Amino acid sequence: MNILIADDDGVSREILKEALATLGHTVVETKDGRSAAEALQQPGAPSLAILDWVMPGLDGPDVCKLIRRRPGRYTYIILLTARDGANDMVEALDSGADDFLTKPFKLGELRARIGAGERVLSLQDDLLRSQEVLRHEATHDRLTGLWNRGRILEELARELRRNLRELSRLSVILVDVDHFKQVNDSHGHSIGDQVLRHTAERILTALRSSDSVGRYGGEEFLVLLPKADLTGGRDVAERVRQLVANRPIIESPEVQVTISLGVACSDGIAVAEDMIQAADEALYRAKANGRNRVEVAEVLK
């Protein structure tokens, strides 16, 4: 691993650097506590540091305290010193150090101390990955990978607040897969899941990077189009409709589906519930008028 070392004594620093190289590690070398603290706060900094206790400017415990006040990724810190009393160990740990290595150190002990640090950092990486998975699952639909209902509604509320500040417009589209129950009944739920995933993919291909889409529920999707008027929203909806209808949604076995879409637009004053209701009413008209079509609501004032 990449390890930062800090020691104002050039000979001691060279000995430590050679020992770490012998153990297969790379080294970021600093000559005092202040430069060590600065280096540890840079993006991509080493996650393990070995600091001499006594250094000019900031000593090892001072660097520990400074780093522990910093938010973000954890840095495992070993203090290196000639001190070996019980009170010294307590002071080192109280400052935020994780471990304590006395001079002159033995190579085997250095290996063991670093190994302990690697285990702690590995556990941290596992925890961060687990937290990221949980964060993703809390806001995303597992089947399609789109935002889930709660997250897309949060985004709708956020966009409406922004539109109110900027006096701009927002269009929303409610999308429903036509006769989806028949797809499940005829082909099975596995094929039905594929239909939803591929429909989501085709919706995404019609959108700008500033647009948003989420799975609203079942076979319904909600699309947000910032700064789009009713004409712009209808154009996007028609493009999405054609992308789904013009070729089979699944090639083998061949499955053809269509979608119905309802479009609503706000001039910057409407609330989320009114936007959803207007789009839902337009969607109902699209289904009542034969499906595989786009219907629009009046602009909400």
C-alpha cells in the first residue's frame, strides 16, 4: 500500500523508507508535521501514515488531532517515537493515533503494525461499499435502476421550488405500459421484468442530461423536463412513444408493447400534487382514446 511517513531526521526517515520498501510498500515522504498534515488532506492521500512524535511546527500528536477533526475517509496513524512509557502510550492514543511503535523498531514489528492497519482500512472499505449500496437501494428501483417513487417525487418538489424562484416552466410526463398484465399473463413475469427494464432504457435515450425519470409504480414511469413548455413536453413524449412502439421491446422471444403518455406543464406556481393529477388525467384520456398515444393537460397556473 501507499504509506505516508513524516520525520525531520533524514537518517531515520531513510531507514523507515527502506524498511517499508522491503515490505513491498510505496512511500510518500514528508519532513515535518505541517507538510504531513497538508499531504494527508489532499485528494488521493495515503490512508496509512507513520509519524515521528517530535517534529518542528506540528508534532505527531498535533497532526493526529488535526486529521481527526477532518471529515471524510479515515486515516490510520502510527506514531513512531523513542518514548515507551505507559503514559506516553495513553497520550498517543488520546491524540487520535491508532498505534504506537518505538524506536529503534524491528522489521517484524513494523510489518505487524502495518498489517493491523491494513485490516482496519479493509473493514472501512467494506463498510463504505455497504453504505453506498444502501444509499443506492434507498433511492433507486432495483428492477430498472431508475430513481424510485420517493426519490423522483423529491426531485419533482425540488424542481418546482426552483421554477418558482426562476419563474420558469417544468413539464412532467406520466408513462404507462399498455396492457402490461397481458404481457405477464402471456409470457411470464420474467419477460414482464425485461419489458420494464427495456422500456426504461428507451425512455432514457430520449431525454436530456438535465431531465429525470423514475419508476412511479408498477408499469408507470414519471419523467421530469425542466425548462420545457407544454409543446416541448409533448414532443419528448411523442419521441418516447415512437421509440417504444416502432420495434419490439424484446427481440427473442419477440414482444411488442406500446405506451400511453400524459403530459402536464407548470408555469412555476403549481404544486407537485396538482402536476401529478393533471398528468394522470391526461394519461387516462390517452388510454380512453385508444392507447399508444400522447395527451396533454392545460398549463397549470
